[in-house]
Amino acid sequence: MIRNRRWASMIALLLPFAVFAAACGDDDDTTASDDPATEDTAAEDDATTDTSPDSGGDLSGTIVISGSSTVEPISIAVAEKFGEVQPGVDISVDGPGTGDGFELFCQGETDINDASSKIKDEQIAQCEENGIDFVELQIGNDGIAMMTSTANEE
């Protein structure tokens, strides 16, 4: 849950990029190619696209994220990637659980709630009571499976 549409839009745009970059990233620092045309294009791209921490970062402020412990690692990874591009933004991530995260979020104490379940009617009512507008963004699904070995006797 995100309290501010501007942050919601920013996170919605950044999250797929971060996931894509992590999945498609290359640990190799070389851009060698057998095709000279590809090499020129790669060199042009490197010259015009600077995403290093020194490349800017005109945003500043604080973002507080709390909620599901199963979503916490994703938020930490996104916060780290975002921090590389926008070092002026301080992002804290905590994972006490979805319910505790909603409690903090609906009281206005956090900006983003990591949730591993949909927001409940009573949580919506609490947010409305406190003037908290939110945007619900589904970024994935998680699940739990009970598995046992056939060798177990119990």
C-alpha cells in the first residue's frame, strides 16, 4: 500500500525495472562484440546513459517501508537499486508482518506497506478514518506448501 500517488507511480515504474535488471544483469564488465556496429551502439549507449550514483539524484527525503517479512527482501533490493540512482533519498525497510505493517501504514507512520495479503475492510476503514489514501499495487503472489517425507511416521 502506498500513501502518495507520486511515490506509487515512482515505485510502480522502478520495481519492474529493478526486477528486470536483476534478472537480466550481466556480471561481466566487457561489452565486446564481433559486430562493429553493435560495439558502436554500445559505446553510444554508455556515453549517453549514466546511472551511476554520481549521475545526479535530484530527489531527497525519506521513505519508510514496513510490512510482510516475505516481501521485505524485495523491498530491500529495490531500495538499494533506487538508492544507487537517487542517493539523496533515505529508505528504511522493516518486516514485522503484514498486519503490523497495515497498522503503521493506516496510522500514517509509514509510506509503503509490504503486504502478503489483500487489505482488509477494517484496515481500509482505519486508513479512511486517518485520512490515508492508498494505491494497491499487486507485484506478485506468494504461497505456502506443507510437504512431508513418506519416511515420516507421524
